[in-house]
Amino acid sequence: MSRSYRNCAGVSRRNCLKLGLSAALGSGLTDLLRLRALASPAGGIKARAKSCILVWQDGGPTHYETFDPKPEAPAEVCGEFAAIETRTPGVFFSEHMQQLASMSDKLAVVRSIRHNQGNHGAGNHYMMTGAPPRIPVGCGAFVSFHPSLGSVTAHERGIQNGMPAYFSMPRMSRSGGPNFLGAQYAPFVVPDDPNKDDFRVRDVAIPRELESARFDSRKDLRGVVDRLERIADPAAGDPVPVLDEYYEQSYNLISSPEAQRAFDVHSESAEVRDAYGRDSFGQRALLARRLVEAGVPFVTLYEGGWDNHVGLFDNLRKRLPKFEGTIAQLIRDLDDRGLLDTTLVIVLGEFGRTPKINKDAGRDHWSNAMSVMFAGAGCPGGTVIGATDRAGYSAVDRVLSPENFASTVYRKLGIDPNSVYYTPQGRPTHLVSDGTPIDELFA
């Protein structure tokens, strides 16, 4: 039977620990601040991007119904959606990508990434890390054989302006963790919904039991936390490090108006919030923009539900207009604020979908072809890189790999993809086995 430990003031152990412990699958502020000195700066490559916002479409988005329509293919392949013209002559997107089509001059689309990992666990790992899994893994597996793009960025950049270097909302992707780099480089997870009126960020918001004057009178909170039965709670795993000077830094961050402001999406105008979309994904994208403004180097927006084996077209008619409208607004907003030139925005999943529509009006897993969208950080707009064949079965022109993708992200962020890291056991590990980036994205 689980137990909830409380002190004599009635404050639960969990609420006190929200001040400096990890959210599910992510690192808390105290731990991250205490270990900030372990992060090494990037060297040798000039960074074009100060930050990266990676939009992860978990499940594998269809390339046919987004960035690579095939109107000339047979009906059982091309599907129910029409192809529409974009702002870029000769380039077509699917019909429910209207806002992104109208601003294609700000986008670069890679249509020719392919790999050989056709299940979710393995495909996720390959695209999130740039490294194929070393052993076969199941479709639903959470695997971590290599550090993720976000964790490597956190390791290289370290704490920025007192903020953790890597955020993931509302959860961490299956392979979005740090592996041998250590838990201090795991993402700071924000599971809370910024679309709610009572939105508060765990580990940053003061627990309601300790608000205002009561909290101000408890700068000895380290003593309160230390007296609780930390080890007796198996769910926590005793994640509290030695309560040293970095605990005080966590206190200062929590009580800082500047830090609170970064998470205050409610301070945005109704017009801006409406433009992003008044739903969970839209408001998380807005929060991602605010985190980039605050100096956070890497933010993952995890958006599940793209594994459409059944009812693909009905699902996407409802979902795509809102989703792509949020992406379009994020890019416009970054551009209007002078942030797009130094912010890399990426939209992708673990693979594409099968050419032939199945008996349930869906498409199944397909790793021979996928599309990835890039914007910002010097990526040339109005660009399409590579191509699939007439029916979208496979990448056939300028064929690229997850290694090329990961190397591109690292170089944009000023990180050398040819770096060699060492595991705690002293084994050398290449950050990316093939450090060749997608050159067209640096034109």
C-alpha cells in the first residue's frame, strides 16, 4: 500500500519536493543547478541556432497527407486529399496544410529520409538520437542506447540564464533521455496543461500550501525537506542530492519574478493565444516560444496520436488544420520577434506511412520514406530536398539517413557531430557514426 508522508504542518512530502525534484522522467531544478558545472561548452563549430524547438509527432505521421502528396498515383495510394499549390512554384502540399503552404518560402522540407526501423520503439530511437538501436526492440518499447538530441544539447550548452537547458512537454519521448550522459541531462518535463486557467509548472510554481508570505518565511525549507522520510518513499528513489548552495539557487529561481514570467502564458494577449490555438498543443507551442525567449536551448513538443492504422482521413480532417495552424503561428511569431533566425524549428515523427491504404482506411508503418520540415536558423526557405518515387514508396533522390538528420541539428546548434564521448565505463562512443549534415540546409 502506498503512503503519503506529511510533516506536522500538513504539507505533503511530494509538494515540498516539487521545489527541487524531478517531474516524471525529467530532472528537477535543484539537481540540474547543482550539476551545471558538469556541462561542457560546445567548441569548434559556430552555432547558427541558439535554440531548437522539435515538434515530435509520435506514432509516425503520413507523408502523403502532409508534405509529399502523390496526386498522380493510383487511388488506393494517393488517398482522399487533394494536392494544393504552395507559395513555392512547383511545390505541392496536401490540402489540409493550407497555412504552411502559404508560407512555404520560410520552410525547407526534406522528403528523402529513410531507414530500416519500422516499429515505434526502434524508429523513435533512431530519429531521436541519430543512432540505430543495437538490438531488436519491440514496437512499444522505451529504449535508450544513446543520448538524445536534447540531452546532448543540454550537456554541451548547460544551464542558460538559470533555466534548464532541455524541456519536454507534456512528456518525454520514448528515447528522449540522456543514456550514459547521466540524469542531470534528462529533460525537464512539464506535464501540466498551459491551456488550463490554473496552469502551474511543477518545480517552478510554489506549492499552494507554501505560497506568498508563508513561503517567504521558510528559507529554511531545506530543513523541512531534510526531515521528511525521503528514503522511505520508493517512488521518489531518494533523488534529493546533498542540499548545498545550489538548493539556494533553486529557491532564488522559484521566487524570481523573471523566472515566473517565462512560464506565465496567461500574460500573453488573447489575440496571441487565439492565434496559437486554444488547446493543449497550441498553448504548449506558445510556452515553447517563451522558453526560447528566456534562453532555453532545446524544447521538445511531444504530440502523440499519429499512428493512424484506422480512419486516417476522418482523423486528419479534424486534426491537421489545427495542428499545422499552430506550427505556422509559431514560425510567424518567432519571425515577428526576431527569433526565427536563431531558432531551429523541426517537425517530424519516427517514420512515414505505407503507400497502400489498408482495409480500415488507414496507413501502416513505413520507414522507406518520410518527410521532415525545417524552418529558421538559416535553413533556406522555399526548399525541397530529395524526392520519393511517383507512388511515394521509397526515397529515391538525395537519399538521406537519420545520421544525416542528427548531424544537421547538431551543426546548427554548434555541436560537432563527429565528437567522441566516453561512457562511465570509459568506452568511446561516436556522437553520430556518420557526421555528414544535409548541406542544402546550410545554403
